[in-house]
Amino acid sequence: MPRKRAFYSVVQYMPDGSRSEAANAGIVVFVPETRRIAVRTSSTLARIKKFFTTKKRDLRRIELSLEAFKNRLETAQGEFGSEDEFRRFVAARADDVRMTPPRLVVLEDAARTCDELYADLVGDETADEPRPTEKSFFPPPVAAIFGRLEAARKVWRPGTIVVPESKQSLEIPLAYKNGKVNYVLPQSLAPGRRPEARLPKLGFDGLLIHQHKINDEEGKLVVLSTDERASGELERRFADVLQDFHVRFVPYAASLEFAEEVAETAH
């Protein structure tokens, strides 16, 4: 296999840009000749946990940010036509998940080089362990659409919001606006994790968001089922109950259609 000129960048978590302290959390490899992008991010956040004192809810937020970042790049195959375009993308990132300036590397296989650099620079000892079975991340096709919409500034990641009146924190990985702010909350309804126990709180939070403005804007909670193992009967129950609390429920089978709807209506 012929060797090609390429560039790699280290994905880092930097909670405070003014301190310039960061923990390596992934690798991105870009091959200009073929417009190939290879990306790998930590599934355990081991280095982040090692270098920063991070609360559980913050780890969840970081995990979601990395997942969104990875999906954004995986859908960007062919988007960057040159080294300069890739460098501009890297330089434009200003949130807590950032990329180091690209460095030159000569390689034969982008995926293999990405894995080798990951082992050297991230060194996540348990990175090959499977993710937990609870799938609260967006399904990959849905995440891909949301990644493109985020790049177009049609959706954003609110992070932690405060539910009106109750003053309870709620982690929201994605929001979009179509007259009101829609707060999208992914939920795994897989069997064995007692998802029914979450139903009262989802309804209560959703009702308060419906009744009271957040930052002077009307809002709506959207609960998105993210696991294909969820039973249709349970999803129908969630939909029926949450409707009474002015919460929109999206079943797993309709998740892609929902993402396409967001793409058309978000502004």
C-alpha cells in the first residue's frame, strides 16, 4: 500500500481555556489526498478522570460532547478538501473539547495509524472494553444529522439547565428552536433498567419547562427513545403519559424521521 502524507490532531478536554490544562481524549487523522478522516475517542474518559476532579454529571456531559464531536467528524468525510481547510476547522473549536494544531505524519493506513497514535498519546488501558448496554446516546444516523446541524448552528448543546420552580439540574445534550426552545433528552428504555421509574420525573420536569420560561424563552421537553430493544408497549405508555405533561415522546423507530424534521424546522 503506498504511503501518503497526512495530518493528525489530538482531541483534548480543556475545562478552563485560561489555564491551558488539558487531558488527551482522542485522535483524529486526516489524509488530504483521499479526504479520509479517521477518528477515535475514549469510551472510558480514563485520562480525564485521572487529571481532573470531575463530578459524575460532568463526566456524562463530556461523554456526550465527545460522542457528538466524533459523529461530526465521521460525517465530514470528503468535506475537507485541503490541509488548510482542516487546519481552519481545528482552529475554530473553542469549547471544552478541542484539537491540537495538526502535525504531519506519513502513513499507509489511516485507521491503523489512528489506533497507534491513540495507544501512544491517549493510552486508555480499558479503551477496548464495550460500552455499557444502556444506550442513552443518539442512534448513529441521528447523531450524524445532529452533527451537521450543529456545524450549521441550527442546534446546540445546552449542557446543564435548571428546571424552573424545582431548581433541579437536568443534563440536556441537544436543543433546537422552532418558535420555542426544544430540549432533547435521550433515554434508554431497554429492559432490565426499570425505565418506568423515570417516568414521573420526566413528566414533572417537562410540565415545569412547559409552564415556565427558561432565560425568557418558552420551552418544551422532547424525550427520545434511543435503544432498539425498547418494547413497543413501553414506548406507547411513555408517549401516552408524557403527552399529559406537554412532553413530546419520540419512539426509537421514529428517531431518524425526527432528526430530519429538526433539520427542516430548526432555525
